[in-house]
Amino acid sequence: MENDEKKTARLLLQCQAVRLSPEKPFVWASGWKSPIYCDNRKTLSYPAIRNFIKDSFVSLIKEKYLSTEAIAGVATGAIAQGALVADILQLPFFYVRPEPKSHGLENLIEGDPKKGQRVVVIEDLISTGGSSLKAVEALRRYGCEVLGMLAVFTYGFRIAMENFSKADCSLITLSNYETLLEIALESGYIDQDTRMVLQQWRKNPDTWDPSGMNKQTRND
């Protein structure tokens, strides 16, 4: 029976939330050239996939974080999924902006968090971990106790693992880059040569630049 990591990877490929294109790499806002495009918000348009992700998060919270008192989503990609998880668990929900709103109350955290509240943070994608951990920091500054973060997918960069360790924040993801490549190879989405190229990118994403490739651009 296929485990949840593999099933998540298969579903992400199935709905094209993840696309692999080493021949025409994408360019992130950071300037990194990437052979992978990941937009997990696309899963929201597919009820069966959306529900699988939601139920997987709920199961992890019940298994790992029984004392959870609230769910927080990281804007914008994890707002919808976080709210779905909070609804199933009948817990309060709020979300964290990347920066304070520029008008009105200038909120950084939208909703009604309470000081001392034990919170699990929901995220859609982990790259370097920088933006995700800013949300954790904002919640801690407010006075919440962050129990950990759950995310749909991670590239598994070493810098991300180091950043989460430094921040003393546990991270659990439903799937990861290596599992995705395994499923992509099994399903014929890529061949072994392409898998090797994709593995090389993950080792040095900041300097990876295959010569002679056209480039697509995306924001990240």
C-alpha cells in the first residue's frame, strides 16, 4: 500500500500543482533558476486532493500535537487549507501576513489570537524556510506558543533544515522532493537522466544554471 508521502507526491503531480521542467527552468524572485514549479494552491480546485491534504494534516495534529488550541495559516498559500483544518478540529483560526497591513489597524496577524494559545502553523510550501519562520516569529512575539509547523511539501534544502533548527521549530511535511522524484520516475513523468539533473539542482540551487536553456519566470 502506498504511503502518504508517495500519495501526496502523486496527487501533486496529477493536478499539476508541481511541474518539472529542467529544459526550460523557471526563475524565482530570489534569482534562483529552478527546474521545478510548485503551487499547492492548485490543489484547492480538486475536492478529493484538497480533502486528502486536509485529513492528513488533521491526523498529524491529533497524533503529534494533541494540546493544540488554535490553527494559524501562513498567507497567502496556506490560508484556505489552514481554515479547513481548523474547521474539522473546531478550533480558532487566524493567519499571518508577510508584513503588516498598510492601513486600518495595520494587522500582521488577522483573526483573534490569544496570548499563551498553543498554535500549530499550516504552510503550503517550504523552500528556504525564511518566510515560513517569519510567521512563527510573529506568533511568538504576540505571545502564542508555537507547537510546530505542518506543510504540504518541502524541497529539502539544507538551509531550510538549519533555519528550522535555529528557530527551535519542529517541521513535518506531507511529502518532499526526493519522494516526488521517485514517483515521477515510476510514473514515466521523467527518465533516470532527468532525475539526476533534478537531484543536482537540489544540491546547489543557488548556482544551478544549465547552459543553453530558455527560462520561464515565476514569483516565489
